[in-house]
Amino acid sequence: MDIKNILVPTDFSTCSETAVSFAIEFALATEAQLFLMHSVSSTFSIASERLTERMMSDDRFREIESQAVTEIGDPGPAILRQAEEKQADLILIGNKGSSGGRRLLGSTAMEVLSKAKIPVLSVPEKSTYTGFEDILFMTDFNNGDLSALEDTLKWAKYFNAQLHVLHVFTEDSFNELIKYRGFREVVKERLKYEKMSFQRVFNPSFYDGLLDYMETRNANLITLTRYQKNIFQKIMEKDHTREVSYEIETPFMVLNGDKYL
């Protein structure tokens, strides 16, 4: 795992404060630099002062390399610009968890999750950093999933974590079984890790299948791979990333699958 720079957007809400606290602990564990960011609508703003006050009020900031950043413009595009400018390896953003219902992420977080070229780690409001001892990687056997899993494996090795490769399927077919077994065998051949296991779960509802599986595990992190879809696929298929974000109270990381193609 090579995380050197972490960008953490904040709007000073309780939700984003949880993300900031989580990010500090994560930065302490990885020795990464933290960029605490807030977007403003004009140059006449006290955001810089508030960011500085926030950093001075938490002694943990003294133990890491950190910097306050303000950016003029709408939050979503501003976050993406700063991620590129600061050469961030990770964007860490808060979400409201299950209490937020269908609006828990909001348009800004969904825009970042949908467009970021780097991994985005979304942290529910009730989360506390405890490390990542149990990581769940979800796959639909897309072309870039093997490389995405390889990147996730770096996290697993760093934290000495159990890594579970999960496929939730909604239609039981012979072709699906062949794909699962083929993917599993290729992974075992190319990626060596003693703590990696494979699960295949059937449920007519992808979302219900994931929730049922999560009840049997104590995962600290869920990893999904996002691909740009064509118009037909957007209409015909549900967005699994969006489904996972609605109710799961476990931190989840979204990887940009297109970079692996």
C-alpha cells in the first residue's frame, strides 16, 4: 500500500468531523500527509481560519504532517481539482450512515465517488478507526477486477488482514458458476496470500444478498470497483456502488476500475 497524501474534505458538520478524526488515525498508521480541505463560494470566507482552528484544537495533528486547504468553487469539482493538485493517493470523505436514508451521501460525495481517478474511502458517521483486520472485496468478474484486487491485497498485507473475495449473484446459471470458478483459479494462481478466501452468495436481490452476508462477518472495509458505463448499461443495470452506500455502516472504498483496463 502506497498512501502518501490523503485529501479530507470537510464542511465542519458532525459527519465530516468523524471523517477527519478517522483520517488522522489512518494517517498516523500509514505515516501519510493529510490535506484538510473546505470549498468556499468566494474569497470572502473565514474557512481558512476555521480549518486552522480545527487543526490546532486536536493534538493528534501535531503528530502528522498536515496542511489546511481552501478552494473556491462548487464542492465536488473543487475536491477533484485539489486531489489532482495535491497528488493525493486517497480521498477520505464522510457519509451519514443508515440514519441518512437515501440521501446519506449527498450530491457532492456521489460526484466524487463517480468521477475520482483515485480511490475514495467513504466513512459512515458512526465509524471509529480500528484498523482494517477484515477486508471484503466485491467482484462481478469485470476485466479490471483482478488488478483492482491486487491493489486491495496491498492493503490486506499492510494490515495483516483477512481478505474475502465476494461475488453476489442474482441469477443462478451455469455460466455464472464457470465465471466464478475461473476467476477464483486465476486469482489463486497470480495472487498469493494465505489469508484470502472466496465466497459466492445467491440472492434475487443483490443488495439483500450483501446485507445477509455482512451479518455473518465483522468486516472493517468493503472495496468496490467502479466502471464507467455506457447509456444502455446505466438504464438496464443498478449501480451497486450506490446501493452499498445507502445502508451499510462499514467504511467502503471505491476504486476506479477504468484505470485497470
